[in-house]
Amino acid sequence: MPASSETAGYRFNHTMIRVKDPKASLKFYSEVLGMELIDTMNGSDFTLYFLAYDTSNGVDTAEDKAKYRSGREGLLELTHNHGTESDASFKGYASGNAEPGRGFGHTCISTPDVEVACARLERLGVPFQKKLTDGRMKNIAFALDPDGYWVEIIGYPTKP
């Protein structure tokens, strides 16, 4: 069903997940998955980190990327509640794929070559929930981020 005129300008902007250690999560999402940190917002007891792939459509400066963040699509917001990174009693967040807290499933990254991408993740020591060789679906994998969230890795067709 096409968008109505009332929702024609709507965009899917971001998904938020909570993270225990922002250093580990930022390293995973930026260095391992290649996302760019485009904005940070600091609260008194939390920090929000917004990451995306560079689809800036001509918005090149860091200031503009932060300013126009709400007009983009496909961002990932990492929310860090201060203190969790050093709290030995902190059990972590529910990934959404096990009880308690089943509900949220995963985020997804698409790549022009899923086999090359998964081989790189394996070389980097990234743990997997499901490798390409596991199960019946040989065209998708699920990597695990530092908090145990599932990140689906899929390929996309390229035009000839």
C-alpha cells in the first residue's frame, strides 16, 4: 500500500539499542562494520551515539551531519547509561532473542558480497550466532555485537 499524502514525508530515522561499554560498541560499529559516528548527545547520566553509513547526500561537514541527523534514514542510536561499563554486577541488556525480554530481533547490514564480509568478520574474531555455513539459509549470517545483539549480514544484488 503506498504512502498516503499525510505520510508522504515520513522516513524511518533510527533504531536505538542500549550498550554497556560505549568504547567497545563504537569500535565494533565503526571499525568493524564501517559505520560513521555522526552525532553525540550528552545527558547528565547518559550519552547517545548516532551512527550511519555515509549516505549524506551532499552534507559533508561533521556539523551538518549532526544538524541534519533527523532527516536521514537508517541510523543506529547507541544509548549508554553512565556507569554500566564499570559495574561488575551489571548483567547486560536483553538482546531480545532470549527470555526474559524476547521481542527485539536484530539489526541488519547489507553488503555487495556477503561471503567476503563474513570472512572478514571471522578474521577479526567477531563471534557469530549463525555463520553462512550453518542451517538451511546459506545466504545470511548473524554476527554478535559486544552486547550480544544480533547483526544480520545479507548481500544485495548489484546492477550489471
